[in-house]
Amino acid sequence: MSHTTLTQQPTSPRRPRRVRGRVLAAAALAALTGLTLAGLPAASASASADAVTGPAARSAEVVQQTLDSLIRDDKFPAALAAVRGRDGKTRDYTAGVADLKTKAKVPVNGQVRIASNTKTFTAVVVLQLVGEGKIELDAPVERYLPGLVRGKGIDGRKITVRQILQHTSGLADYDVELVGKDYGKVQHTYFEPQQLLDAALSQKALFAPGKGWSYSNANYVLAGLIVQKVTGRPISEEITQRIITRIGLRHTYWPALGDQSIREPHPQGYFPAADGSLADVTVGDPSMSWAAGQLIGTPRDLNRFFSALLGGQLLKPEQLKQMQTLVAANDFDATGGARYGLGLARVKLSCGGYAWTHGGDAPGYVTRNAVTSDGRAATIAVTGPVMTLATAQHLETALDTVLCK
């Protein structure tokens, strides 16, 4: 979410999250390493081969130009997208190159590490179990994981399931504690979920439960542990059976233990190395993300998943309503103003109305995706991000553009 040594990193790159602090840390990293991307190739662009005419042709042109600008202006090596337009048809787009060494073409609908989009999958499983009467949203975490959640200002008897899904628990994140400044040392390391949780619990609570909002992967590690305790099965199996197989996500999977590669055609993922070059980080152990960000998938599959979710195919009406009950989460996106539910966020569109979204960041891969109430859907994935606040805003603007075209 490989492989010259990556050192001197001010924060962990594994964190699949999207907040201003992470973006600014990446900018500091770029300055620290003296990274320059002037040598990246010019955009190599291609849209899906389907004949496009009329208004759809203009829309397709806008999408392609948008991807090209991400390559040209923000220096991402590769960009790929799947967009379902107002006509109900899905079209695929690519720009840049999949491999900086071979200059291979970006695979259409290629697989990427979808990172924190995994949180939405995990939240869906929790809410399905709520609908089955096996979990209560406002029950304390203590009911399901007795004695496990304790720390400085942290008490599982006072934190609810709703609060962990909503990021209002007050739990700090764990990745900086585990990784420090050298991702290269842990890139191929397997972590047990308990290790992730212990790293979070070693830190003081950020605020009392329900008294603030702060994005933390630790919340979704807890959610995964609750699912496993209630069902007696691995979270990977629950996600696969209840979601992936159920709605036919043929190119989405949970990497098995020890599986560090990406199975199907994919662009290479890149991340800054200490010498200022872009290191290939495609291969790496995803266990640090676990229920917060371990999945691999494609742009089309992400569109299918979020559309099925918002279309009522995965949750009962009451649980979907709970998922869409929002709190302010201004640091969720680069521009501010997002609101967050239970593993799902809502953002305002420039063309009016709102879109439902999540997105995710992993080493080498960033995805932004959203669906609208009238059936539009878009996912954009890029590789090799050096995410400054400006490039994060550009990526979010690109998503808005392709939805509003």
C-alpha cells in the first residue's frame, strides 16, 4: 500500500489516509530528499477504444485532458481512470507510463493498491452484522473485545463501535510508531493486527470519545478484530464472501499471507528514496494496513462497489442510513469541507449536489473515487505520488471535473 532503501522519511508512507498533515509531510519529504521529477516522460495517453460521439465525445475528451494534466503538471508517472457518465456507460482512460524503466503502457483498468477504500468494505461488513443483530453500533468496544482497549485516556468501555467507524474514538494512529523515518526497514515485514493496535494504544488519546474527529487506521483495526470475534472467521474471508463475491468484483482481492505482489496487469508504484530518485515500491507486505487498507482492486471494481453500496445492494435501508449519517471532517480532504459517516464520506461537487467517496493512499498508489445519486461514478488512480497540498487538491479537482463534465 520496492526497492531501493527508503530513508529519512518524516512520516510513514504506508498510512492510507488523506489529511492535510500527511500531504504536508510528503512535501517535507520531497524537500528533504531533494527529489526532482523533471526527468519523467511526457504523457502517453489513451482512452477506451469504444467509438464515442456527440456529447459523450466531449466528455471523454475532458476526462483524457484531465488525466494528461496530472501527468504533465503534477509529474505522476501513471494515471488510470474508469468513469461512468451521464449516459450510463463506463469508459476507461490512461495516461503516462506504467514503468519508468521500460516505458510500458499503462494497463487499462489495471490493478492498484486501493488502500483506505478498504475501510468502506470493513464498515459494510460491520453494518451487515448490525443488521443481523450480531453487533450494536452504540455498544462499547469492550463488549466484543473485553479488556483489550486500554491506554492513556483510552478505555474500551467508553468507546463505541459507531465511534471507531466514524473516527471519533480519539485513538491515535499507529504507523509512525511502527515505522518511524525508515519505511524501507518494514516494507517487507509482516505485522499482526495486535501489533498495530498496541502501537496505537501506546500513545495518549487525542480527545475524549465523541469529542472530536481524527482519522486513524487503528479504528479500523479494531473494527476488523470485532468482526473476527463475532463471526469466528478472518476479516479477509468476511469481506470476500459478503462483498467481493456477492457483487462480482472479479479484479479485487485481499492479498494472502506473504503475498506482496499485485497479481494482474498493473502500473508500478513509486515512492521517493533518500537519494532523490523514485524507488519502485510495487512489491511490499500490506499487513500494516490490514482492515484499514489491505485490498487490491481496479478503478472499475471500485465504481461497481460504491455504486452497489449506495444502490442498496449491500446494506439494509436502516444500516445504509446510519452509514450516511455525517459529522464534520474538514481534514479528510485537501480542500476541506468533507463530512464523514461510517466508512463513507460526502463531498460537495462544483456542478451542484454531492458525491459519496472515500479514496486511499498507499506507498506508490493513490486513488480518488466517488459516486453520485444519479448514477455517475469515477475512480482515478495515480502512481508515484509526491503528495503536496497542491497535488492533492489537483487530484480532488480532477475527480470533480470528470464527474461534472
